[in-house]
Amino acid sequence: MSLKIRLARGGSKKKPVYRIVVAEARSPRDGRFLEKIGSYNPTLPDDNAGRLVIDAERAAEWMKKGAQPTDRVARFLAAQGVGTYVNGNNPNKGKPGQKATERAAEKAQALIDAQEAAERAKAEAIEAAAQAKADAAAAAAAAAEAAAAPAEEVAAEEVAAEPAAE
């Protein structure tokens, strides 16, 4: 028979009052219990003496018989000087589940792909700008050559026309 020292809820809706009871581990939360050893009223102020009432001697006796307090009751008992409370450490509690991990990996991969695409687009834009600049320089050189060519042709025609006129 496994025993627990735990809270049993009482009170009305949105106005909880708890009994601190010793019960079998298999019995329902608010069901059958062996002994009531205290009460807890969370609606009272922290400094009120009626907020937490525990018979520490009875709790110590039940603990000697093998009753295990729940985390909340262990805190209360440690504050009363009965037993110790060791804060549990569950490093996996805050970790996301498998689906959330997969979604996060997909999101990270999509972000990496978008950054790579942006870098490629930037490189292509720089290359296109360089090509356009080269094309513009070639066009300007061709235009300058074309502008210079008629003047040379006119000068050559004038030189050729002078000996014919003689």
C-alpha cells in the first residue's frame, strides 16, 4: 500500500480550499483518505496564520511509515521543519516536441534558402550592372569613333579633291 501526503481540493468554484491528507496513492484526489493532517487556503494573505495549518508531528509519523509527500506538500513541510524539499530538475521539460523541432528546422532551412537566393540575386545584379557599364562604354566608344570617322573622311575627301582641281 503506497501512501501519499497530498492536497485534496474543497471549496467552491474559483474559491479553493485544500485539505492536507494522507491517502493511498490509487485513491482519487478528492476521494477516500486515511487522515487529515492540515489545511491550506490560498485565498488568504501570506501573513495570515490560517493560510497554512499543518500538524507537523502527524506528518512526521506518516513519513516514518513511508508516506511520500507531493512536491507542494513537501514545500509546506520543509517550511515547517519536517523533511526537506529538493527542487526537481527536468531539463527536457522546456524542450519542444518532435513536430515543433521539425517545423523550426524547416523554417531555418527556408531562411537559409532565402538568404542564398538574395545573395545570388545581388551577385547577378552586380554582374548585370557591370555588363551594362561595359556595354555603355563600348557604345560610347563606338559613338566617339563614329563621330570621329566622318570628320576624317571629310578631311580625306578634301585632300583628294584638291589635286583633282589643279
